[in-house]
Amino acid sequence: MGGVLRAERVWVETFTGLRVDQFGRLLKVVRERGGEGCGWGRPWRLPLAERVLLVAVYYRTNLTMRQLAPLFGISPATVCRVIQRLGPLLALEPVRAPADSVGRLWIVDGTLVPVRDRGVGASSRNYRFSANVQVIVDADTRLVMAAARPVPGTTADAKAWRDSGLAEHCQNVTVLGDGAYINTGLVVPHRKRPGRPLLKGEEEDNAEHRKVRARVEHTFARMKNYKILRDCRQHGDGLHHAVQAVARMHNLALAA
């Protein structure tokens, strides 16, 4: 049975959120990471471009394997194998701050991603089983610099940040966080103390802080256009691979 979707402009731009040239860059990364190989089994029925398209469509639409299979003319089991094989190859490479990055400004925040795997998530403040994902965003470009491995949604942002290992990517860079990151070394808003209102200068600082930090929320909103981050059915490292792949596609979509 032949599939409906092909690696053509109309399908790529409709289903992935990427232009054809941006999709070509994504395809190049997967090819350089060994995506052409078929392992020990039979050769893949679909060419690499359509397999990468399948993974991008899966992350973008969050359709089930049974729904994707007839669109590409393959079995649900093959869809699963393609996603498991290529999903990790789409991962974002964390950016390390260059030595001359004193003037750079990055923002960190955590977002809750609903998950089905009880081993990855926990019942959190959104009343669902969720995982907490820490993400660093460049304040000027809105590009994702790095994303941490998910932790249970009940984990406080400060602890998730300390355990994430993301701080090593932020040397010589000013990093903003919200009030949840107090005592982490990040730039956080001024806090009110009992019987001591904020000074006028502190209120102005907090207002500017909120204005800049809102950019990370805008980034989360764009990333969650990939509906895998609204209800992840993947188990084990599936959410981690999905977040990394979505971060790369988000960055590609913002590229000129």
C-alpha cells in the first residue's frame, strides 16, 4: 500500500512547521549522525527524507502509530521503529558560552510536560502526571541553548536546575530566573520582606526582569506547537528525545 505523505514542499511545510530548506538542514544532521544505516535488519522501505518527515510529523501532530502508518504506507510497528531509531538523532547539541560572552543574556525556566509514563512524571500542580523540563533560552534570539533531562513534575525548579548540569554551559553569561531560583546564583527578582515594601528602584528592576523573562514563556508556547509536548505517550527516554528534537526544530524554524 502506498502512502500519502512524501518529502515534498507541500507536505513538509504543512506538517512540520519548517520550510523546505530548514527541513533539508535537519535531514543533513540526521544523515551525518548515521541515520542512513539500517542496522542488522532489512533495508528501510522509506527513504531517509520520508523517515525524518515521519518523525517530525509525529512530534508536530502527536498522532498515534496506527494513524501515521497509512499516511506513509507502512505498518504501525515500522512507524515505531523509525521513531525509536531516528528520534535521538534529531537532538539539539547544547551550546557552550564562548569566552567573550560577558554581554550575553540567557533565561532559564522549567515547563511541565504531561506524560503517561509514571516512572518519568509525578502528579504535579497542573493536576496531571507531568515532568519538569529545564530549558535555557537566549534572550535576544529566543533560540534554545540547552534543555535538561526531564525530572518528575513535583521537583522544585531550583533543585531541577542544580541537578541538571546546565550551569556548566553558562560560564561568563548572565542568566535570569524567576523567584523559584533563589540561592542558585542566577539573577532573580527582588523579594518583599515582612514589614519592608520594595523600594521604587527594586520595583522597576522587577518590572524589567518580568519583561525580559517573558521571552522564555513565548519560547515554550512556540515549542508546544509540537503537540508531543502537550501529552507525551512515549516511555523511558522518549520524552527526553522529543524535547531535544523539538528544540532543534524550534531553532531551525527561527533561522533566517
